[in-house]
Amino acid sequence: MPADVLSSVLHDLRVAGTVCARFRGRGTWAVHYPSGPAASFHLVTEGACQLRLLAPPARAGGPSTCPGGDPGPQAAGGVPYNLAAGDFVVLPHGAAHTLHAAGMAGAAPAVSIADAVRRADARGLVSLGDHGADAAAGAPDGAGLAATSYVCGAFEFAARRPHPAVAALPPVLLVRGGAGGGDGREADGALGPWLPVHLAAATCEAAAGRPGAEVVLARLSDVLFVHAIRAYLADAPAGAGGWVGALRDPAVARALALLHAHPEHDWTVAGVARAVAMSRSRFAARFTALVGQPPLGYLADWRMRRAEAWLADDGVPVGEVAARLGYRSEAAFRHAFRRRVGAPPGAVRRRGARGMAGLPAAPTPALAYFGDVVSPQHAVSG
């Protein structure tokens, strides 16, 4: 799989992790996370807990469990995901779910994430469950009860429109750490040697609580998001369709790499087919079946994604963006941009400039996901 395809897709998303709070639970506890526009994540740093989806998965692919995952479908109301120290879980589409103490049978009262964060102390630590229950017996801080600690956060995507590759991800991505992830694939290069290192570093930062830990955790969460997608791609069954199949298919993956690397080129379907050594008709049919769009339709969307990023994030003048993308005139680019994006390029550029100047902008999706109770001291973006 050409690495530059996945890299360019992730670069287009411009992922930024936000740490909401750190949690420590003892005994019986449960936290409810409503569905929302942001991708949420959890990193378990101590003990064990369970995650249960609260709505049927919207994605046809179903939940995905990366290295060492539990077998079988874990749909709403079904068998929960068993999480242990070092496990990292991402819900890329913001599915409603509950995180609760391990072994809890049936439904249990759950505190909402908004109410939980409202109770966070000055360090951003939220105590859950039976803390202090043993104090009367002389045991401080609920000693004697099994403890679970985890970090909760969200991923903010700067891209205004999700890329089809991300939209096709399953509701749950789970990367096993510690003993759960030792399936040997790190050694043979399928996932690389750095996954356990990054998981261990994130766990250590969360547990130590040193100054600046939330900033480090936010940055590490960005890296772990990439690991989660890598692991999902590596773990998908042979013959998988959609974007997994596209990235595994040598010809289609090569075509995507060409379109991503040279969006300014005056591509034709026949030209791309020749570059990947296929007939025009066979290539067009395979590309459309896997990617979900014809080659030139995908190219047009990719050009506009790059244009949005250059305009909003970098403040590149409209004429220069048009030239970078190979348009013969600025007017032609403006027409194509408005048709695809629904807004003129100048408006997108001005909106980005307002944000960079610190003027009012749209609410940050990650913070909106957790509600208006997340104060700046309890939410750190990477």
C-alpha cells in the first residue's frame, strides 16, 4: 500500500486531539457519552473496564478490533468490549456509548460526560464510583476496591468534509496495548515497533500527572489515531472491499497515489489507466467499485479538498490556488470550487483568516461534543 496515500488523507483531515479529563473509578461506576460530531477516544491506563455501544452501528463494516481484539460482533446491547491497561479505543463517528466498571451486569445508572467533567478537580481528574467508601473503615481513597484509570478525549478534524476513507471506518477501532497486543505483528513490520512504545508513553504521562502532561497526551493521541487506522487496515480480512480494498489493490492504490501527488495534472481516465498498466474500461470499473466514485469525480473532490486547506489554513490567494491545481483561469477554478464546496473560495479564505486572527469562529467540534462545561484548563488541544 503506497504510504503517501494514507498520509495525504490524514494530512487533509488535519487531526488534532483534545484531552477532556482523566478519570479514576473504583467499585461500580459508569459514564455515558452521547453521539456527537467529533470522534471520541479513551486510553485505559490502569485496571480494566468495559465499553458498550448504545446505538446500532451505522457502518456496514461493523466494529473493528485491532491486535488482540475480542471476537464476534459487539453491537448495541450485546457483548461489551473488554478493555485493559494500555488499550486505546477510538469511536471515529462519535457513536453513543457507555464506559463502565468491568463485570457490571445489565443496565446501570451512568453519569453523563458533561456532568462528570463538571466535577473535575483543578488537575482535570474526575473521581468515579466508590471513592471514599472505605474511609469509615480507615482505608483512604477507597483502598481495597479495584481501581480503573483512563483518559477521555476527542479528535477534531479541521477538514470541513470527511474524506471517504474516514467515513468508511467502522464505529469502533480498538488497539490493544500491554499483554493484549502481543500477537507478533509488530516484529514482522505489519504495524511497526513504535505502537507499544507510544502506548506506553501515553500511559506513563497519564499516570504520572507531570506538568504539561495533557499537552503531551494530546499530541500522543494524534499519533495513536494514525496507529489505530494502520492497525484496522492491517487487520481487515483478505478480499475486503471499499477503501480498504482500494488501498490494498496495487493498481487502484497506485492510481490514488498519482492523483494525490499530482492533482494539477490534466488527467484523463485513459491516462491514469495507462500509468497503472490496465485497460481503460477495466480500470474505471475497478476504481469506481472500490473507491465509490469514478476516477475523475474523485480527482475533482480531491482538488477541492486541497484548495479548502490552502485557502482556510494557509491563506493562499485564490489565483495561486487555481494555478497550483492546474486551472487555466481563476474564473474556471472559482466556478468549480463553488459547485463542489457550496461556497465561493474567497469566503472560505476569509473565514480561515478570521480564525487565525482570533476573531469569532465556528465552535470547535471536539469541545462541542463534550458540551459547554469543558473549561480551557480541562481541555488541551494538540
